[in-house]
Amino acid sequence: MPGKPPLPTFIRGVAIWLTLLATAAWADVKLPTLELKDTRLANGLRVILVPDHGAPVYAINVSYNVGSRNERPGRTGFAHLFEHMMFEGSQNVGKGEHFILVLNNGGGMNGTTNEDRTNYFEELPKNQLDLGLYLEADRMRALNITQANFDNQRQTVQEERRQSIDNQPYGRADLDLDSLSYDNFAYKHSTIGSMADLDKATIQDVSEFFRTYYAPNNAVLTVVGDIDPNDALAKIKNYFEAIPAQAPPPKVDLSEESHYGERREVIYDSLARGPRIQMAYHVPPGNTPENYAVQELASILGQGQSSRLYQHLVKDKQLASQVNVFADARIGPSLFYISADPRPGVKVEDLEKGIDDEIAAVAKNGLTPEELAKAKTQLLRRFIEQRRSSLNTASLIGRYTIYFDDPNLINTVIDKQNAVTLDQLNAAAKKYLVRDQRAVVTTLPATSSAQAP
């Protein structure tokens, strides 16, 4: 019998990195540098090609510079609606055929929307490069926008909202926390949009949104995998370069005025079976030294069972049954989230005091070099796991390009993370984890309204 085939080059490299993580300090681990070919077509489409011959596959990611931040009052949910509309067929691809063609050729596909960008992606065998490019180009050039498709997908989005928000415990709290935290409409409203706004939308609104934001000069096309960059670029020009550019979309003001005073809200949720407290602190935008510091702060405080809040609130004091901490990295002002559920019999206000006491201890006594080293190792491992696949790599490069105009951040982000010092970490905790700059949403079971704090 023939022996087992060798692992793809990149996967073997990942295995080596993970072994190094267990035996060496994070500063000694160096990731392979990706070679990026960064080109802009005549119509403004930015193309980034990354060859990786470790496996006979490729991933294509098309990121559009549009998210819910680009919406206006009374017209929310359009960015997310378009994520669905883009699978309804185009001039040469029938309704549902996009999925069929990709899946029948051994691939996978999807799309996602958030506040800052919308992306679409496929992963296919290397001999199907033309298929992925053709499908993405056809819907960028001539999406099939009809009243029937629009009505169908509007109902789909509304049902998704019912399932993921309206009929989920704590669903409203997640939306209200951002709304309470921000004054600027760009980040204040939810990506999924409101039922009323979706009901009021017209086919003309949808067509105008597509013309404005789904233009080649407002997109980044990233291809990562077993490709020849010159051959791939020639094919991309063939499929995409004739798509006309559009006038640049209006710029969005993401500035947020300083907040003075804590903001609070109590929600009575008939679906919740227990209380929950959620906090959000304002932190600087992504890809800044301060944001890299708060990423490590989030890891130290609440990511994993060795984190401070888990050890002190869940295990030692037994105030919480679970606690999570996350810091986002948006284009604009970002948020540092803390969420915790009190143990049965524990008052939610006692849990909140426990969280505040831990934050106060960090501000007073600071964090340790050992905690900083652990956080860097956790972030490095997470990044290595993301880099294991061509698809995740393509998505990361697309996001870095849309967010920060820096596709090469894929090669430098760990260096920036490693540059954070203990002094910067402690300074960030003192500066940003303050009550005057936070919003707090407390969810109580509807039957507990008489016990509201």
C-alpha cells in the first residue's frame, strides 16, 4: 500500500508553530510572510493575490466597503438585506444556481455583513478558478433585482430577525447595548435593521443601494491559494475590468462625542430564564496601539478559564455561572464588552459589584508580566488558527483592506500585538475601563419586574 500523502506545506508549518507555542516564548515564534500582489484595475477594483501551493484549492473573497454604518435613519437593514439579495441570481446565473454550481464542484460559499463591511466568498478546487471569478463578476455587474426577489428576501431577513433577535432570550439586550453606547447613528442602530424600515423599503431604494455600493471601485477582490498570480490576474481582468465604476459613495462620519456619565437600562425579558448583566466601555478604533492593548486586556480579564474574571467570579467567589469579555476593532470608535450571568441565588447587583471590584483592582495594582505573556500567546494561537485556511486568510486580508487600507496587516498584525508593553496595558485599563464611559444593560426575567435594581 502506498504511504500516507504528506501534509500540505502550510498545514505542516502550522503544526510546527503550535508545537513552538508550547515550548517557546511568543516573541520567538515567527509566522511565514505572505507574498501579496496588490493591483488596482482600470475600473477601480482592488485585487490582492496570494499564492499558497500547500493544497490544490483556492479561496475567493469579495469585500464591499459597505455595512450598516452606511445606512440612514428610516432605511436600516439594507446592507444585511443585500447579503441575501446577492444570492438571488444575476444576468447569466439563475436563482439558486450560484449555490448549485459551487457545491457540485466540491466547494463552499457564504456571505456576511457587519457594521463596517459586507463580504462574499467561495472556496473551490484550483481547476475551478474561472467558475468562482465568473459567479462573482456576474452578480457585481448585473444582479437580478426584481420585486419578487426583493419581497422574498425581505421576508427572509424579517424571519431571521424573529429567530435570532426577537424570539431569543437576551436578544434585545444585545441590540440595546450598542444603541445605549453610541450617539452617532452609524453604529447606534443594528445591522439586521428594523421591521418597520424593511417594510417601508421600495425596489427603487434597493436598486439605488446596489448602484452606489456594489461597484468595483468600492470593492476588494482577494484570491488566496494554489494559483499563478499572473494567470489569475489575467482572468480577473477578463471577468471584472469591463464592469463600470460608479461615483464614490458618500463618506460616513464615525466620530463619537465624549460621554459623561454612565448610561443604564433594565430589560424585562419573558424568554430569559435568569438575569444577565452586560457592559460596554468605549475604546479607540481598531489597528491603533490602544486597541491592541485592550485586545490583550480582554484576553486577560475574561477569555478562558484562567482569566481573572473567571477565576475570581466563577470559581473563587461563585458570583457568576459564566463570564465573557470581548473587545472589538471597528473602523471607528469601538467597544469593550463584558457579559456575565449570576449564579442562582446571587443578586445581579452583587455580581456587578464583583466585576467593578476586579476592574478597580486592575487599575490600582496593575497586571503582571506573566499575564501579558499569556495574552500574547493566546492571541498568537488564535491568529495561527485563522491563518490555517486559504478562506480565512482571504477574508482577513479583505477586512484589513476595507477597514484600514492595509492588506499587508496580515503580515504585521502580530508584530503590532507583540509591541504592546505592560505599561501600555495598565494605562489602557485605567483610561478606558471607567464608569463614566460605559453603558450597562441588565436583563431580568419578566416575572422579576418587582425586584428591579
